[in-house]
Amino acid sequence: MRRKVHVVMGVSLALAAAGYNEDSVIMVLILGALGAVIPDLDVIYKHRKLLHNVFSLLLFSAFMFMAAIYLGASPTTARTYTLGFAAAWASHIFGDVLTRGGVRALWPFSNHRFRLLKLRYDDPLASILGYLIGAAGIAVWLVEGPLAPFLRGAFSHAP
């Protein structure tokens, strides 16, 4: 999957996972973008193995939480940041599961490659699927966040 598709998916799912909080939106966007691209830093060494697995996701997410606390974030804010970062990282892994190369999601305990589809990374269908997932993430965030007060008012049945 192309980098820009990973970023769209990652940022939108980071927002959806982290929930709506006006004070943390910018940081969640930044951490979502980072979480979406960091897994490809393994491109030179053991690509789709070293950073494309559940264990690296958990390790980096734990580091993210501890770093946020160390830098002065409250536990609630640190959790928000970590959820966004982890959702973006997970979306990257999922995006690559759709491709021909798949991922070794359980490495180092298993070398099994997980694949749902066998699309090339640059296949337009992979991009379309990624953008649709991104749109769904943004829709969830909007409905649960900024649009929630309007939607509650629009669908209330008060006389």
C-alpha cells in the first residue's frame, strides 16, 4: 500500500480511536501520521517483519504512553495519544495484509505471512480500500465528536 494511503488510513483511524477532544486533536493527527509511517522504517532490514507485527506495535505503544507521561501529559491524555498512535500503526499492518507480500504479524514467534488479498502495493483497488477505510474513520470521528451535539438535537423528539 502506498505511503499516502497509509497516512490517510492512519490519521483517520487515530482520530476515531482517540475520540474527540479539542485539546488533543493536533497531537493525535501528528501521532497518527507517525504511527502510519514508522512501520516502513524496516524497509532496509527485514521489511514487513521487524516493525510489521503485533509485538512491535505493543512495544512502541507502551513507549509512547511512557514518553507522554514523562513529558507531562496526564494519564488520560497519554492514553488518548497512545490510542491514536496504536490505531494508526495497526492500520498500517492491516493495509499491508491486503497486499501480495502480506505481513509476519506474529514475528519473532512465527514467520507465517498473513494475507487477506493479493493486491500489489500500488494496485488502485488497494488505494480505494484504504481511502474508504479512512473515510469511515473520519465519519466515526465526526459523528462522535464535533457533529454529536447537532445530531443529538436533530434527532431528539422533545415537544
